[in-house]
Amino acid sequence: MTNILDYIAWRGDLEFRECPLNEVDALILCQLSYIDFSGIVADTLSSESLSLGKIAELFRHSPDFKERSDMGLLINAQTIDLLQRAGESLRFGSLTVGAYINKIDCETEEQFSAICFSHGNEWTFLAFRGTDDTLVGWKEDFNLGYMDSVPAQTDALCYLESIADALPENQIFLGGHSKGGNLALYAAAHANTDIQKRLLTVFSNDGPGFRDDFFSSDGYLAIKDRVCCFVPRLSIVGMLFEREDGYTVVDSTEKNMFMQHDPFNWHVLGKHFVTCKSRGDESKFVDRTVNKWIKELTPIEREQFIETIFGILQDTEAKTNSELSANWFENILKMLKSTQKLSAKARNAAISVVQQLFKIMMDDWMSGGGKDKAD
């Protein structure tokens, strides 16, 4: 299967003035946002901002290169190779990079990171990081299920406003993978009219959706024609919550549903993704059952369930998914012990929610929702 690494090998010698930024370029820049650029990329924008080629070189020779290259359990380690290849290419190497921010706040349950890539005075691409290896990042994702907005969404809007103010001449692309796609859409829809006029395209790569009323809001309708949403054939994350039908399905030779979320498993040909007519039956089944379950829970029930589950995870004292996985046997024992400390009300509520989800899945299957897969 050909992927984003192959794309750089094929088209890395084409400058953006020869071939304008496309969906594959956008995915590459979004994936680079997962890298730890602290101390290498400036947290501001200036005429002295470094090129991506120089950034890649500094990263490669950083004294803590090994530690920075550890992408955690869920982010593909090839991302470091992607940085090096992009930095060495004519297409990406001359982009200036700046305004790097990486914020983890356990108190407010926020994980937010973004970085800015600029092509001279023509355009700027704001890439919002998706969920990283931290458990607080996953907690914030779940909070999307019952909160009107989460801190990362608010910060994404502030970030867009600050970049638009600092680079008044540039037109703007927004993008992100996973939660980053959600942040890009949120910021675009909530920006003021002057900023919205400067938006070229908003890319959401398998990003989760929103509440129903988001898609009927004036802010979203104002930028709707410039939104490009992509999901893999067996998408799970991109089908969470409500979304519009105008998304493109990308082919992947990876058969594992969870692995299809990884951009390195998306099939690329030329300057486009290889697409499918529709999502796979497994993705449709998860979409129907999980979203039906979410709708049938009250906001209070969703919050109680989420707080209960993550309260158990907190008792393991793990801060990342990698730490949780590395000591899995010990952590499972801690989690089992932690459930015994729950009040009867909290324990019964969690069990009830799981039972409800199981019932919905079985009802959907028996009524024909899973027959296509079985056939």
C-alpha cells in the first residue's frame, strides 16, 4: 500500500507554486503536529522563524532525540521519519514553522497542542494535535460527550485568532487528525466573520463530531463549503457524535478497525487519497449502536459514567496509555481493587450503562444491523 511517506518520495520535488496544497499535504502537516517540538520550534511567529528543513535537522541532533522520538503507544513511530523526509524535501522543507504550543492541564482536564506552518506571505496552515498518549487527553475526548465545549476547543479558537492577527496578509488553512479535526472545525465555526473570509479549507481527518445544533449554527454554515472531512473505511473515532454526511471515505489495506485510524494506513495515489463508495459494515454498526447509546443517556448519566471510569484509571497512578500498558497486570489488579471502593450507586450506574450499551448492540444486531457483516 502506498501512503504519505511514498507521497513525499513521489511529489516532494514539486513546490507549492507548481502544485497547490492538497488533502495529502494537509494530512502530513497534521501528523507532524504530534511531535514534541518544545525548545526547538518557537512559541511565537517572527521574521526569524526557522524552516521545516532546519527544524528537522535540529530535532535529529537534539541531545534528547531518543526521548522525543518516543511517540507513545498510540502514535505511529514513523512520524519521526515523516519529519525527516518532509524536512529534506523541496515541497515542505522551506515552510517556516512557529507558534508551537503544548498544554497539558490535569486540573482543567485539557490536552491542547498546535503548530503553524507558513508558505511566505501567501498562506498559513494551523495544525491541531489530536489525542496524544496522555490519559488526560482521553478524558477530554470523553468530556465532549456531555459538555457544551471543552478547554481545548476554546484554546483552538484563541490560537486561530492570535495567528490571524499576527499574519494579517496570509490566507489560512486549518486542519487536524482525530480530536485535532474536531478542534479545527470548532475554531473555524466560532471565528469572527473577518477571519472566516480568510479561511481557504478546513481539514478534519477522522475527527469526532459535535452536538446536533452545531451543524445548523450560523458560524458553521458560513464555512461549510470549505470543510473537507475524511474518514477511513472502518472509521470509529470519526463516527462518534453527530456529523454531516458530506465526508469522503478513504481506503486502507489495514483490516483492524482501530489501526485504520492511523494516517500511515491511508491509501494515497498521486495527490489524492484512494477512496471508497461507502464505509464498511463494521463501522456502520458501531456508528449506529454507540451513538444511539449516547443519545439515550442524559448528560448527567454520561458525566457520571465517564467520571467513574476515569476515576478507576486514576487509581493506577498511570499518566499515559504507555504507562498503563507497560504494567498491565499490576494496573488491572489496581483497577479491580478500585471498583470495590466505589459507592453502590456509582458501581450500579456504571454497570447499568454497560448493560444498556450491550442491549442496544444486540437489538441492532438481531434486527438486521449486523447481518451484512455476517453475510
